[in-house]
Amino acid sequence: MTGQPKQQVPADKVLSVEEGAAFKQEVQGLAESKRWRWAGNYASPVDAAEAANRPPAQTAGEAIFAVNGNLTALWLFF
């Protein structure tokens, strides 16, 4: 396996919490080793945090949030 997700999260799309959680589940088993992964843009910091905490939940230091206007970008380490 290459550790690459089957599909990339579009950088210009705002994800729902459910879409983010589905993406996270999809790529979880593909990883050969932990690394930072783009997890999408969300409409609010609350949605981004909820996506990060959906199973499998990220632990301390495994999520980076960047707020830019109305969007919250999310990167996860898994």
C-alpha cells in the first residue's frame, strides 16, 4: 500500500462533520505509518473539532486547526 487515500479531499469544498468522519474512516486503514493528512475545510471550528473527535478520535497534538474567515481547515496526524 502506498498510504495514499483513495480519493483526495477537495481543498475548495466545505465538509460536513459526517463527510469528514467518513473520509477519516476510509483512510485510517490505508496508512503504513502515521503522517499529517489534509482532512478538509469545515464551516466552523466546532464542526472541525467534532470531525477530529469522531472515531478513531485524535489524541493530544494530533490535530491542527487553521481558521480563515468562515472556514476552519483541519489536518490530522494518523
